[in-house]
Amino acid sequence: MSDESAANPADTSLEKDVLDELGDDRLQEIAELLGTDAAGAQDVVGTTVSALSGNLQEKAEDPVEAPEVEQAFAEASPPQGVVGFGGFGGLAAGGMLSGMLAKMSRPVANAVAKKTGLPAASVTRVIELLIPVLLTVLTKRARRSSGAGAPGAPGPGGGAGSGGGLGDLLGQILGGGKKR
């Protein structure tokens, strides 16, 4: 685990969920792709997950980009009554959230490559492998967080304009509090 993620328990929680969802086989695949061992792959996954989730949080706090993030997470959160149906995983959440993560992949890959010294192309491939896993984890977290505070849901905290509801929801989904 990287020193940066160890310093922020919220990131560690999201990182742990992503690593758990990845499993040993896919983590080994990432390690081979990077030419490193499992510990090195874990560091890259942690750094990448932290960067992607940080970028999502920043977008959610930007008044211009917040509606797009809210819509993407609303799409990823199952409507009331759908939670019990199987198969509502990362791919079902794809759509806008997947597209948003894909748009962030190049700058994140460059930042992670610079930080780790790995080739940007290899980090980009890792991100391509991580996006469906991250979508699955975020969807599971959105499912657990859905309710009165979910984006677009009625009640306090629903919607971007009501008391920072999106920031609070993202804090729950991404594993940390709302950044200020």
C-alpha cells in the first residue's frame, strides 16, 4: 500500500474494495503487465484509484461539472425497488460514469506514470482494466448509499443544489467525507 493511501483511511477503504473486487488473478495480471510483483501492482492500483476518485470528487465540487457527475451517479444508483434484482453491477452502471472515468484516464495515467516511473502506456492499460472494477465497487457503494440523500432523490441532500447533497453522497460512495 502506498504511503499516500495509508495516510488517508478513506482512500484505503476504496482501494481495499477495489483490490478485493480485483482478486488475486487480476492483480497478478496487472503485476505482469507492469513487470512488477503483487505489492508493486497494489501500489499502482492504490495510486490510480486515489487519483480517479479524487478527480471525481473535484468534478462534483465544480458547479459547472457537478450536474454531469450527479447524473452519472444517478444512472449508477438503482432506482427504488430495483436493488433486489441480480446483475446490477459495474457494467450496468457504465454509461456516463464509465465515460467520465475513461475521459479522466489519460491525465490520471500521465500523473501515475510520472509518480511511479512506469510507462504511461502501461498505466493506461491498467486503468482500462480497473475501470470496470471501479464501476462495480462504486455501484455497490451507490446502492448502499441510495435513499433520501441520493442524487435526484427527494428529501434533504437530494440533488446538487440542496446543501451539498452530491458532495455528501460522493463522500459516502468514495469512502471519505465531503472535501472543502
